Amino acid sequence: MAKTSTSTQGLRTAIERSGYYPALVADAVESTIGTEQVDAYLVHQETTFDSNEVRRHVTVLVLTPGRFLVSHTDEHAPDDTSPTPYATTSTETVRIDRIESVVVSRVVGNPAEYVPGAPPREVVLTIGWGAVGRIDLEPAGCADPNCDIDHGYTGAMTADDLSLRVSEAADGPDAVERTLAFAKRLSEAVAGIGR
């Protein structure tokens, strides 16, 4: 379930509504925000299936006047390191001027009948700030079908620090709209609009 809005109290309420270890998640996020103003946030909980286990995960994105904050919380079953279930929470802070890209991919049904302004059925928000990158390589070639010379490799490097998928089917139409609204606010902040 994705939620977005402004204000620290609204952020805490969204975290509590997610129902996913709200005290732990709120403590990690609020201690990272400190006294800064919250301009926008997005709370997204997802459930995944790993073999015979159900795992939950929550991602909280927060935009302040100068920073972008990312918090991930995962739960784990008992293992060799812990006889009881446990959770891990991590937070990362990125200066707004360090964000290199904000990519919004939209999936729409019946594109021939698309009406401007109609919400997509799925959104993937990808944010890159240079901490994690992906290189896709493939053998290079030339136009000569008889050529057997090694031309090396060609490829593309993509910033891929965070990718968040929200769908109407899994999360509801409101979650898709909130994700688009957060992406817009983040894009405007990166571009320096409204400062």
C-alpha cells in the first residue's frame, strides 16, 4: 500500500496504517529526518513469497527541502544468527543535488483508447544517484554477415539505486496516484522547481 502526502504527523500516520512494525519503521525514519520539514513522502509495503515463506517489506521515501531519504525494513525468519524472528532496517540519505535521474515507467491498458490524464495500471519509479549501477553488455558486431572478427563488447550503464513497482491490481488505484504524485514532487525538487 503506497501513501504520499506532507508533514511529519502524516508520515507517522501512513507508517502506522501500513501495519508493518510501525514503531520500528517510524523510529528509524524520524531519527533520520531529525528536525527537517517533510515536503513529501511515500510508504510502500509489499509482500513477497520465498519458497514456502511469506515475507513482508516496507519502503519509505521522504523528500525534505535538501534531502531524499530511503528506508527499507525487512523481516527474517529465525536462522543461525537468531533463534527468534528479526527485522533489519536501513536508512540512506541523499542530497537532492546528487540525484541523477528520476524515471517513471507507466503501463497502460488499451493504449489506442488512452484518454489524457487517465491513470496507468502500473508505475515503476526508478531513482538513481550513482551509488548502484548496472552494466548490460553484449558482443559488438558489424553489418558484414561474413565477418568473424572479434569487435569487443557494447553496452549501456544504468543508474539503478532504487526501483519501486506499484500496480493497481496489487496496491490499488490510489497507490498508483500517490506514487505518481511523489515522483512529480521529487522530479521538481531535482530540477530546482519551487525553491
